[in-house]
Amino acid sequence: MRTLSTIRRIRIVRVETPDRSSPVRRHGWRPLALAISVMALVGLSAAPALAASPGSSTGTITVAATAVYSVTVSPSFSFGICTANGGAPSTGSTLVFPNGYCFSGTASGSVYTAGVTITNTGAAGHIDVNGANADPSDLGTPWTLCGLATTTPCPSGGATPGANQFEMTTWGDPNGGNAYTTLSNSPVCDMAFDGGTSGGCSATSGASQIEGQNMVGPESSTDTSSTFTTTLTWTAGPS
């Protein structure tokens, strides 16, 4: 059994908590702990992703050349050969009423030769042609183009024009025979190309025709101008 004297020989050591405001507290173990924490965070960070490395291949597309359609026409023409009824007797170069006939080109006796050359200068295709109303020199009342191929039929559905109307055709001599096209204000197939043999107007590149024009004048004319002018237009297009 321990005695009091024995107890007195025990040394009591006081343990004190370090002052939180001491330099050791502030600048010693706390920064060390922070450093350890930062190191831990760095060690746990994810590794950066590797950049993608794409592959590619180039393809080539070949496009067909766009076809060009064109036509040339020369020279201008005039209706210089006129008759009272389409035959003899000649009235020179003057249209007479009612319903006189006039022709372009040249005449040698009873043979008429066409004089306008139409050439397909573009890609192979077909050739259309259209006429237009005839305008008087004083810009008064024009003559309307009429006929079976037009939106304005001649009287009784025939080819004999009425007052302030006229009818016109263009013709060529392909394959040894005449091919006539009754003109309209809208494009129609020029039958002189392809010879009219297939009911078409196909034209190879470089194909040409020499054509003449015929007209039947009005029954009467309101406008008394001495000259009237009309325009024929040929157009090339795809088949």
C-alpha cells in the first residue's frame, strides 16, 4: 500500500497548449498543413485530354459544260415583189388592197430566190421563229399578225386577212422541197430546218438555211402610212 511519502515523490508535469497567436502557430504548422492540402489537390487533378487528330479525304466532281444555243440572221429583208393576187400581174414593190401579196428575196422570171440566211452557231438543238405586228411609220394603228398558227385567226379561219390584219409565212428549200412556216407572235418551229420531214425543226451545230418570206396584206388599212415595219425573230434552243 502506497504511503503519502511515496506520493510526494511523483513529479507532476504541466502540459500547456501553445499560444494560438504565437509565431510558431501562425507561420509554422498552419502553412505546412496548407501546403500539404495543396499538394494533395494537385495530386488528385485529372490529366488533360489529348487533342483529337482528324483524318480527311478529297473528292473531285466533274460537271458537264453548259450548252450554248445561238443563231445568226443576215441580212435584213424587204417585201419588194408584190402582186395583186399572188401571181401575175406584178404591182412592183407596192402592196395593193384588198389582200395583195408581197414576197421578199429576188425574182428571175417566175422563179423567186430567198435571201435571208439563218445559221445555228451554237450547240445542236432546234430553231424557232416568230413574227410580230406591223407598225406604221407614223406610229398609228398597226396591222395585227393573223393566221392559223396565231392567237388572232384571220376571218373565217382562213389565210385571208381582214381590216388592219396581215398574214405572213417564211419558207426554205431544204432537201429539194419547200417547207413553209405560218408565223405567229409567239415562237413556232421553223419547218425549213429538218426539211419539215419529221414535223420538227432540229438543227445540228453549224446548220443553216436560206429562207424567204411571203405576206398577204390587209383587206383595208385604217392607217394611211406609206410604209409598215415588222420583225422576224429566230431562236435556238435545246431539242
